[in-house]
Amino acid sequence: MVALLLDIDGVFIPFPDADGHGPPTHTRHHVVPTGHDSAAPVPIWLDSALGTMVAEFLLAEPVEAVWASSWQADADPIVGGRLGLPPLGHIPLGRPAITTAHPNGYLWKRDPVTAWLGDRPAAWIDDDFTDLDHAWALKRTTDGIPTLLVQPDPHAGLNIGHLAAVRRWLPSLGRVGTYARCPG
């Protein structure tokens, strides 16, 4: 089955604007991730309509969704649960000692994601891919492991067009070597 990898920050939780506000379609929540000081909850913005849209997509499409996010075990209860999504589980990404999201020129999550995926086809939705990540996806696809990267605008987050791109891509799985870069 095709893996659908879902990031959270910049995808389900858009980054706030310069004034610290999320999109008008999103509701502000204060959450306490594991290991975080409960006296200083973290503000996040979620859109319940997005949860409904993703849940319907997951029921309709032959994919196995999993969180590929630094939220890790907090993804299901803090984000997925508030959006009405079923438990998805998460890829264990670890906690690397890095100071940039692209320590080797590509997204820091890529190595643990690659190990977790093995030779499974995958559609990965994340706001932070680099050209090296797109080259990685192209190589996987050329090697017979279909891989699609979908990159939402981190200030707008996931929308129906991103899921439509995955839906359009799924039938291509039988055609080795087809790769399309899908920007936000």
C-alpha cells in the first residue's frame, strides 16, 4: 500500500503572520507537547474543515497515512485528535542535534523516512523540501519506487489542491519512472 506521509507544522498548522495570527479559517488552541512546560502552552492554529477533508480523503483513497513530523507521538492526540482524524501513528524521527532543518542540504527527516519506507511507494506532504529532496524523490521514482512530494505554502498550509495532486498521482503507480514536482 502507498504510504501517505504527513508533516504538521506548515501543513496542518500554518505558521503565524508577522502579528502572530493564523489564517482566519483556523482556530487557536493552546497545547502542551510532551516535555514542554505546562505553564507555557504552545499556540497552534487548526482548521476543523481540514480534518474533515483529510478524513474523507483517507476513507476514499488506497493509502496508509502516517505522521512524518517532529511532533512524533504527540501528533495523534494533540493534532489529529483535535481534527477528528483516526490515529495514524508516526515515523520515529528521533531528536537530532541540529541547528537547521537542512543540515546536509536536504530535509533532516529524509534519512529516517527513507529507512522507514524501504521500497514502499509514497506521497509525502511537507512544507520544507529542498531541491535535493526533489532529486531524491526523482531517483526513487526512476528506480521503480514511485514517490511524490507535495509542498504547501507554510503560511497557508494544506488545502484541497494538495490532496487532489495526490489523488491524480495515485493512478500513475503502475507506470515506472513518472515523477512530477508538486509545489504549493
